[in-house]
Amino acid sequence: MFLGFAIYNLSLYFDSEFLIRLFLGFSAAFLSGISMFIISINYKKSLYDAYYNLRICGILFIIYSLVGGLFSTDSKIGLFNVIVYRSFVAILIFFFLFRFLKIFDIEFIKKVEQKLKNIALNERLTSLGRLAMGIAHEINTPLTNASLTLELIRKKVPQDSKLLDKLCMLEANIDRASLIAKELLLFSKNDNLKFQNVNIDSIVNNSLIFIGNHKRKKQIKIFVKEDCNFECIPHKIEELIINLILNAFDAIDDNGLIEVIAYCDKENVFIEIVDNGTGIPQDILDKIFDPFFTTKGPNLGTGMGLYICYNIAKLHNGEIKVESEVGKGTIVRVRLPRKQR
């Protein structure tokens, strides 16, 4: 009723054609443009390329509302008639709207495929983790018995015996198997898992203390962009950062560089470990979080580091992603929510 009253009063001063353009042409196109612009801002993080084109469409709709709603068809702006400007803007709207729909479709399919891969990876790692922890429980007892028996035998063997070297080698192999079992069992325990509100800067600095004696420590650069707090299990996040840095150490040479980058937004904390090392081949990139999977040589790694990192991120309701290219380096991105539900 209010709109009808407003139109009636305006009709006393303006012709009906102008009122139709104002309330139908201008308002419809202007509101459409504003809506597109707002949507493009709200979703720019998820599908940036697609929504960038939608933002341009929003601006073009606002321009079209001005040339189409406020000026009559017979009007002239500069050298050209208004109809020329309308047609040009309409073509641009069609072009960018087509680009938006095309890119949105491609990016949406990619996101769906990535989510399906993540679900499959979660299920696979959960099954493998349960199997590995079960095996660890089973082999831990005989390994302990073997180690104790070996210690008793060593005490009875003369120090100058050639058998002593072989016993030492056997003990080293038992210790290695015991270490693998211990890594699995430590993560399977849920004791001392108390979430605390901590500072991201302190977490990063505390992590570096544990690798203070490493020969490549000077090759690390720290960038804490925003100093913010978040809820986590501090020693677990420190373990995650340490494991990722140690992996980066193995990938770089004496001239290599590692960047530890931390920043946050209103909802999440982000930690990135960037190195310019050897990189990871694409054909094994989807296997790197599997327990016991490693590309290192014999006796150089257990293949548990990234598996533990994956589970720590999952324990905090976060995620970990790896981007890598052979010969150029690797980027590990960790996202952790600032508030735990």
C-alpha cells in the first residue's frame, strides 16, 4: 500500500515511463548487483576465481541500473545514445556471468572430488591405524622379553668375543622395532589430552627449542603474522611442528631454506611449513600419511611422522594438506580451529 501511495504521488510530477524505469528497471538491476557483490565477498575464500567474476557482474548490474533505469532510451550520453551503453554493459554481464558459471562448475566439482578423497583417506587411515596399534600391542611384549634376554646373554659373553658385535647389531634392530611400537602406542593413549588456551607464537618458539641443536636450525625462518590464542593440546601441536620441520630438514641441502609461517583469522589458526627441497613425486603424494610409508633409506625413518601429524590435526578437528613439486619444494598447510567444541 505504501509503494502504491508513493507511485501515485510521484506520478503527479513524473511521467509513467520514468516511474516504470525507476521502480522496475533501476531497482531490480541495482538490488541484483548489490546481492551479487555481497555473495562474491562472502564466498571469495572457497571459490575465489569463480566469485571474482560474480563480483564484476554485480558492479556491471549496478552500472546497468543507472544507464537503464535513470535515462530514457532516447537519451544521449557523450557521443553515443544510451542504448549503446546498455548493450555494451549487457554483453559484459553475459560474458562475466558465463565465466562465473563455467569456473564455478569446475571448481565445485574439484571441491567435491577433494572431499571424497578426504573421506576415503580418513577411512583408510583409521583402519590402518587400528590395525597398526593392534599389531604394536601384540609385538611389544615379545620385544621386551627379547631385549631382556639379550641383555642377560651379553653379560655372559666375554668382552673380546666376536659374538659381541653381532649381539650389539641384534640389540639395535630390537630397539628399532621397539621404537616403532612405542610411537604407535604413545599416540593411541588418550591420557593428558587437556585442551588449553595458548598463544601461537609461544607454540612455534617452544617447538624450535627441541631442535635447537640440529645442524640445519639456522636455515629456518620464522614468520608469525598474527599473534593470537587458540585452544589446543600444546605438546601435541609442538610435536606436529617438530615432525614437519624434521621432514623438511631431510628434504633440503646445505643451501636450502625452511619457512615456518603462522597466522590466523576469526575462526582458525594456520601453520605452514615451506621448504625448497627435493619435493615429493605426485604418484606417491596420496600415500604420505599412511603409517610406515617412507621414501627415506634403511634405518633413516620409521614412516610414522606424517601419520602422527595427520592424527594430531584430526584430534584438534583440523586438517593437514601437502602441496609439492619435484625439484621445487614442499608446502605443508595445517588448519586448526581456534575454539574446540
